[in-house]
Amino acid sequence: MFLKLAKWGKVTARTPNLATCYEFTVSWTAATEDLALLSRICAGAIGAVATQRLPSYRPSVHKPSEYGHICLDKLLNAGMDMSMILKVGTKVLQHLAQQIPSEDEVEREADFFPEPEQGS
């Protein structure tokens, strides 16, 4: 996967671990009423998947919005305008949300003790 990030051009991206996907997805749903917060979450999501140009996301150091503030500053300084940050960030957030297992998937995987076959 690649992201087009202003003057940096195409930047390689990779899907982070499920906990990071979850943190950013939950933060995204909480940010719908606050454009500044939404901008930070979008920028943070971009940073969480980018493999270069932006600092690595370290959940033990920053919350998604704090990390997003750092990424937002770097993206704006690189010449990426807010509409593009929101557009790319939303696409990344949608991708992260799709990685989180659904309830049905979890229930299928959690069937630790399947019924024994008859006649055994």
C-alpha cells in the first residue's frame, strides 16, 4: 500500500497491529464533532501506517490525538493541505476499521471446544 503525501510523493504504508487499528478507529468515532481533533486523528492514522517521513506511533508514549498533533504539524510543513489530510486520513481510518474482527468472526474463532462427533 502507498500513500501520496504532498511533496514527499508516494510513501510506503503498512497495516499496524490490531490494537493500534482499534485505538485509532475508536478515536475517530469520538472526533466527529470536533474538526481540530478529527484533523489530528486523521494525521495520526497516516503516521501510524506510513513507514517513512513521519515518526513511528508508540502507544506507550502518546495517545492517538497527541501523536496526531505531531504528524499534523509535519504534514502541514510538507505542504499537505487540510482537505488532503482529511481525505487520505479518512481512507486510512476506513482501512484500519476493516482490520478489526467482527463479533461473528470472534465467535467463530472462540469455539474452543467443538461438539464431539457422534460415534467417537
